[in-house]
Amino acid sequence: MEPTRAVELRDLLERARRAWPTVDVPDEVFFAHVEARSGDEALDRLSIGELYLAAGCATGVPGAIEAFERSFGAELAAIVRRTSSSVDVDDVLQKLRESLFVSRPPKIAEYGGRGELRAWLRVVATRTTLNAATRGPKERAATTDDLELVGRGGETESAELAYFRVHYEAEVEAVLPEAIAALEPKERLYLRQHYVDQLTLEQMSRMHRVHVATIKRHLSEARSHLSDELRNLLRTRLRLSPSEFESVMAMIRSRFHVSLQRLLPLE
């Protein structure tokens, strides 16, 4: 580990300990946990405090799971109740806790700190609940080949996209909340459920009691509306040629799911 990064990480460790005073993750455990999940990513882009708690829960540090329950237990129960009325809430919560803390490796170890722990837990709790409700094999989230706007991320970024990210990402981040706020509540709900909670079209169809084709149409309309809002807002801020503007839109598509996780809260 580079000396500068080591110093920064130690400072973040002390802050995390102040945030979770009843949890004492050993230095070497925390450092190894963060380095294994962050790679070369800047530490200030990670949710270090929540990553600290997750490390404690994953490694059995005394008091970690109790601190987790105090902070997130009630919200997880609310998610289960809201997701399905046909499940035994206590039973689902027990399955969820076993998956998070008891299984080997514990699922909480998968949390990488690149978004809020609360958002990550919402996805896990929603999937667990739907699996219990359907009594079927775990369904994989639908592919997104038809996306106009929202990209899956993970692809190797071209030099062109990297350039536009460096120069225009701040402008995009500035207008995203306004664009999302312009959507109808139902549009935000469908986008959150499909791209943040990663529900399949079939799962959403059962949840909303409408045909899959109707869900697909609503998602398409929400994506189109969001795309139009972003285009209009960015055109007033950026002085770019048409080709440059389309490159900025391609940049948005490449990793937009990350922004959705942060900007589409529970409603």
C-alpha cells in the first residue's frame, strides 16, 4: 500500500470507529477488507463508515451485528412487508440474516462500499422476499439490451468516453437530480424497482398486477422521459457540437446505474 493511501486509510479508520463506537474492527482486518474491494478507486468515493461496519459483521467482530440491527433492522422489516403481503415477515428476516451473517462466505462481505449500504440492503431484502413469495428459483434480473438511457456498466471504457467523463461528469451530476425530480412518481418507482432493486419484468408484473407488456411500456416511457429531461437540461449548460453532445450522452449510458442508486431513494 502506498504511504499516502495508508495514511488516508488510517484517518478514515479512526473516523469510522467514532461513527461506530461499539464496534472495534482490528486495523489489519479493516485495511485488508477495504483493499480487497476498492482496487485503485479513490477512498473518498467509498462509504468507508458503512464498509467498516460490514467488515465487522463479516468477520464476527463483537457488537457489529447488534449495531447493524439498531441501524437497519427496522428498515429491512419494512421492506419485506412492503414487497409482499403473502410472506411470513419473521421467516424472511431470519433467512435474510442467515444469508447476510451466517452463510460462508457471508453475503454482507459482498458489499463493496461504492454506494450506500442502505441501498445495497434494499436490493438484497427485496430479492429475498420475492424468492420467498414465489417459492421458485432465484430469478435473474432482466437484460437491458433495449435500454435507451440506462447502461449496465462494467464495460471497458473507451479513451473518448474517459475524456468526456473527466471534463463533463460534474455537469451531468449537477443536473441529474433535477431531471429525476421532473419524472412522475410512478416513473421513478418503475425505474427504481427495475434498475436499483433489480426486479425482473415478471416480478414487477406480479407486484403491480398488470401484464409484462404493460410494465415494459411504462419502463420505456420513463426512460424516454428521463432522457429528454437530461438532454434539455444539458443543452442549456454545455456548448458542444452535436457529435460531442452525443458522446456526453454515451458517457451517461455507460455507468448511469450507479447514479440511479444514489438518486432514486425510497418513496
